[in-house]
Amino acid sequence: MDSVGLGLTNTGEVMNITNNKYSELVALHKMETIKWNDKEYKMPFDADYSRQKADSFKEEIIVKNRFSGAPALLPWFAVAVYDTLMGAEQLGDVKTHRKGLDWFQKYFTDQYYVLLD
């Protein structure tokens, strides 16, 4: 078995992923859970949810409805989901867009109605 147990093999400078373990590795990455304000949020996308540099990091960010201008306060990771689903809408990626909408309905219902309904 390889050193990580996920089908990774080291061939010099490059890590190779065997085909039969690739989907497991991706699935593990996509199942990231973020803990914030004593609540856990299962993230819907394979995205960068890491925080920004400490000097520019804001815990919550105001996002405005693109049509009405109505504001909603979101934590940084929800803004990442919002940006991803808005990009998916522009690209016609219905599956990703739907995942983002469902996530907002589940975890940020009030903000969903302000920003996305």
C-alpha cells in the first residue's frame, strides 16, 4: 500500500493518483466541514475556503443582492459558496448552481431570501 493509503504513489517530484482511488480522494476533499460560531457547515464544493491574511481578514462580509441592492451579512466561507454559485450561473453550470442554492437554503435561509430568491 502507498504511504497515504489513498492510492498516491511518489515518483520523484510528482505525486501520482491511481484511477481507482482518485474519486475517493476528490470526495474526501469535497466533504470539508467548517466549524464557525459553534455550528458545523458541510461545504458543497471543492473550493478554497481558507481564510485570508490576518491583516485583511474579516469574519463576516456584506454581500448585496445584484438586483435590489439589499444587503446580507455572510461569513467568509459562505461568500466563497456565493461566488462559486454565481459563477456557475454565468457559465450555465446548472448542477453546481443548484448545489449552491440548496446549501444556502439549508444553512443561511434568511440570507438566501435576501440574495438569491
